[in-house]
Amino acid sequence: SLALALSAPPGGRVTLSAALPLFAPEGAPFARIVLDLDLAPALKAVRSLASGGGSLYLATSDGRLLPDQASGGQDPASVKDRLPKLASWLEGHAPDYFDTGPDLTAARRIMLSKDRITPELVVAISHPASSIVGELRKALALSALVALLLLAGGILLASLMTRGFTRDLMQLARVARRLAQGDITPEVPQAGSHDIRILGEAFASMRESVVEQATTLREQEEYLRTIIETSTEGIITTDERGIMQTVNPVAARMFGYRPREMLGKNVTMLMPSNYAEHHSYFMAGFGSRHKDGPLIGRTVMGQRKDGSSFPIAIGLATFELKGMRRFAAFIQDISELQAAEDAIRQAREIESLAYYDPLTNLPNRRLLRERLGKQLGQMTAYGKKLAVALIDLDGFKEVNDRMGHEAGDQLLKHIARRLTSNLRDSDIVSRLGGDEFALILSGVTSGDDLQRPMSALLKSIAEPVDVSGEAVRVSASIGISLFPEDGGDIDTLLRKADIAMYRAKGLGRNRYLMFSPEMEQRIVQRHDLLTRLEQAIDGGEMELYYQPQVDMISGEVVGAEALIRWNSPEHGLRLPDEFIPLAEESGLIVRLGRWIICAALRQLETWNRQGLRVRLGINVAARQFQDPHFVEQLGQLLGLHHEVDPGQIVLE
């Protein structure tokens, strides 16, 4: 490769040396061509390129000026000592341009630029400082003049623009003030500068939004006003003190006022005095408990203008308006509703009395018949069976007579609960009256299905019952009839169950019996016997026989006992055990007992007239003694037979 070298010995000439090596084919060097070039003529030519006082310098990289460039024949080596700033600049340690101060020729120069031609050679350009300063002064003067002209024009233009800008801003400000006051009619100006037009467009958009919101608010306000005015409820709003601020027509009519008579008045004018006294305490508590505004419903009394009171349902709510607590009341006159509820309640009470036993709350005979009728229809449709059972409590009468009716009622309630708890939900329990109950048992295939539940029922009834602190025991006689074997209608089933029940009672009580045709035959006979017995009392078929009582010492007759006999034309003389039990069960014993006493008094009167004064024993049934009129009636009978001494009568 070509190698270049610059030599500038002090006091000598500047020489540029170039060397080019030559190589053999195998690559080994065998010769070198060397060329030395004198740069003095080139330097003169370079210096001549600088014009107008400018200078062009060639220097070595260490800052020495090449020969013929150091003025006054100065040694280039001395330049570095005399002008260190220039030498430093040439070596690359200073800015691209700088003021050298007085140079070798005592003139100030401005070094403008430099560039490195070779690693050893640097070229630099300078210009006299005086010429540069002069040009700068001219440029500054011209710049100042132009700046003054521009400033004057700017002030004039700004004044013109400001006047129009201020006018447009004032128009926008007036529109903004009217919008703030709620006037949405003014139009926003669109003329003016670009900025004003942008601001106007923003104002116009804002106005459209305000107009839209205002329109929406007016529509909502009108909507709410329409709701309040046309509401079927009375609506009243108050402040915290209870001063009414809003009253709709319904509320005014409800209380008998005009709206203007209520506005500004305290809401307590609409309340009876007992409510008004506690209103402030209630509202204070309500406001603290319901700050978030939930509704609370109450039923209270309101007071009309004429002083009359009426029931109202009132819903209360709390809300805030402009930072102040407000209350809203939604009121309904429930006079008609309450009257309707009272009517429904009374109807239910009447229905309950019509269909339910008031003591035990069990279905009564009427409801039993209705439900039994429905059950029979269903059983017929599906080909199924059911059972009807009648229950009569054994010994209840004795408890009722001994402990009183209140104790008897307690006993009946206990028995009703036991009946209900021992049966299925599908079964029906009813109280027919007194100590009689009835059951409807569905899902029965035969009498055998009833053995277990009836036995359990008898056992439950026979358990002691605590009545007024005393353990009371009763039992039950139960008669059962089956559908459809024993009958297909309500009356037949009830009648045959009743026949079976009385048969169970006659066989010793505390048992259940299924109806059988033989029982009905006995009932027919019993009914016939009862009919004949009534006819016998009225028809003179009854006779008294007297069993004498003799003094065993004297052999004198001192008394007698009256014995009743029935001298039946069909059956001859019938003894008491054939008809007295029937008379006692049917209550006919009272009539028969009265006939016996009358007949005995007549006989005593006859004996007294004949001179036979004896005492006569007369049997009186327990049912006669329980008759509250028995003593009075006995006195009346003795009055009819005044020849008989009451001491002659012995009641047994």
C-alpha cells in the first residue's frame, strides 16, 4: 500500500514524501519506489485562494504552521509558544471558531473553520475581526429596524383583533349568564375568529345539553305532578316540623279540606288528639331509624275537618331536598275495607257457628253431613267403602252432674283432642252434641280393618283425664255402620251406627259393635214397645200392686209398698224389668213416675177413709229426683189429696 509522510524541519522546507513497495510473484518485497514533493509552491497557491482579507493556513497536527505562513520569518516552532490558543485550536482542543486576538501580524482574526486533510496536515480559514464586526453591526441595525416595524404592526393588528375578540366574548358571556338564570331561549353567536367560533360551538353544544336537560326535567316534573294529582292515594309532604308543603286533591277530599287550607299547617290537624300528642316523638324516632328513606306502613286513625275519625292506612318515607329532611305520607281511607273485613270476619264467625262446634272446634252435625255426602259420592265413583262410627261417652253424665258443666266442657275438649290424635288425617271427627261424637273412616274394606284403630281409640278414651286437678275416667260405646253394605245414604248410615252404639251400651259399655240386621230388629221392637208404653200410661193399662208390711209381733199391717205392673191386652201382665229400663232410657219414666204417685195417693186416701192408716212406700227414679220441679209437683199432688198425711208417704 502507498505510504505518505510530511516533513517540516525547523527553518527548512516542507516536503511530502510518498513510498510504494514492490513485491515478487511469490509475495516477498524486492524493491520500493520513493517520491519527495516540495510543497512551497502549493502553499503560495493556497494562500492566494483566500480573498477579502481572509487567510488560509496549513499546519501540522501538533499545531505548527508550515513554513512561509509564519509572518516576519518567524520560526514555526515559536508560533506555538506565542499563540498557544491558535496551536490548541489547530490540535483540536478548541471550538470550531474563536477569536485569536492579535496574531503574528498584530491583527485580530476570527478562526472560522478547520479540517484535517491527512493525519499530519490541517487546513484552517480565518478572517479579520474588524470586517466581521462591521458586517455584524450592519446586520444588527437592519434587524432592529425590521423588529420595530414588526412590533408596530403587531400592536396595531392585536388592537384590531382584541376589539373584535372582546366583543364576541361579551356576547358569549351574556348568553352564559342567561343560561345560568334558566333562560334557554338565546341563540349562541357563531361569528368571529377561529377561536371564538370554536368557543361558540362549545357554548352552543352546552346550550343544547341544557335545553335537553331542562326539557327532560320539565317533562319529569309534569309527569310527577300528574301522578300526584291523579293518584288514588292521598299524598302529603311535610318538613321536619310537620308543616305540610304538598297536598294532593285526594288527600284534601279525604280529610274534608281544600288544599290551600292545609298548606303551611301542621299535619297534626289531621289526627285525633291521642295520636297528635305522640306524633313528634314518633317522627323523631322514624327519622333516626330510617335515614335512607324506606317506607313504613301503619294503620292509624285520621280526623276529618268535621271532627269525625276514620281508619287510614299510611305509608311513610323520608328524603332530603336542598339539604333539608322531608317526609312523604301516602294515605288510604280504609273505612270501606275495614267494614268489608268486619263483614268477612262476621261471616266467618257465622260460618264457624254454622259448621263447627264452638267448644271443641270440631265439625258439627251439619258439616258432618255435607262431608259425608261428598265422601259417599267419591266412594261410589271409585267403588270403595267407608265406615261411619258414632261414639257416646259412658259416665260423662255423672261427671257433669257431680263436677259441673265447666268440668264437663274440659273433659269434652280432652276427649276431642284424643279422638283427633288417634285417627288419620284423612278421617273426619265431628261432635254431634252433648257427649256424642261421630267419625268418618275412609279406605275401609271390611269390619276387620277397624279392629285395631277402634281398640286403640277405646283405650285412649279410657285413660284418666285431669279435670280441675282431679283424675276423671270415662269410657265409650261405639257403633259402626259400613257403606255400602249397611246403607247408601247419610241418614241410613247414621241411624244404623246409632243402633249399634246403643246395643254396645246395653251390652256393658266400653266397647264397639258393628251394625247387624238383628240389632235393627231389636230397635224396631224397642220402638214398638216404647210406643205401646206411652199408650199404656194414657190408656189405663198400668196397675199398682201393694205388697203389705206386717208387724211380726202384733200381726198388724203397718205399711205397704207400691209395685207397678203393665196389664197389656196383647201380652198379659208384664213385670217392671220388661219396661222400666226402656222408660228410664227414653225419659218416659218421669210421666210414669207421676202416674204412680197419683195412683198411690188415691189409694192412701181410700184406705184412710176406711180407717186403715198405713205408710206407703213409693219407688222414685233418679231422673225424677233430678227434675228441678219434682218437689213442687209433689206438693201440688198432696194438695189434691188433702186427706193424706204427708207423713204416710215414704219415697224410695
